Amino acid sequence: MLNRIGISLDEELLKQFDALIAQRGYSNRSEAVRDMIREELIKKEWSDTDSEKTQVGVAIMVYDHDAHDLSHKLTHLQHDSHDLIISTTHVHMDESNCLEVLLLRGKAKEIASLGNAITSTNGVKMGKLVPATTGERL
Ligand code: NI
């Protein structure tokens, strides 16, 4: 069942909100607000979560495969946590840069630990762990 709510905003804030959601391709405010609420709930789900609880996340990294020993190190890290990794996608971006995306499912603390290990590896140019959700509580 859908519930309707009213929100009071000052004009300037509403103007900025409308510009933001137009830029992001939303055709109406309701869908934009719903997505923002869901995003906050996912953040809360992760921050409240018992670290033993199963969560889902996506790790993203960009690195130079010519950098000494780096791709070997990153492959090692992944094999050490093979039971967390649902799938990986590797894209050869140009002559030297690689993009890798890992879909992860496992205990929250283990996902966070693998995410931190990847992003802190010397030579990784860009690394990020994106908390996702199993969808159970949304
Ligand atoms: Ni590559």
C-alpha cells in the first residue's frame, strides 16, 4: 500500500532539489525521494548490522597492471577470500589500466576487511567498497 506524505521545503532548497533530480534523470519527485530514503536505510542497515550478519557489497578498483607485482597481490587477496566473492569482472581500460568489480556476499566484517585490504593496497589508483543490500528489509 502506498502512503502519501507532504513535505515542507523552502523555495531555494526545492529549486536545488528539482535541478538535482532532473540532472539524475528522475521524472518525478516521489521516485527520487523514495530512492534517497532507501539509500539511507541501506547505510543504516550496514552501520547497525551485527558484524556476523550476511551482507552484500560491491568492491571497485582501478589499478595499473604493469605496476610491480600489483595484479599478483590483488589476485592473491581475492583467492584468500574466495568464499566471499560471487563474481568478478575485469575490464582492460587501456594499455595499462584495469578496472575490476567484485560482487561480495558474506559476513559484514569480512566484506569490510576485504574491501579495506584492496583499497589500501599500494598502487591501487581508485578503490571503493559500496554497501549494497540483500533487499530483505527494504
Ligand atoms: Ni586488464
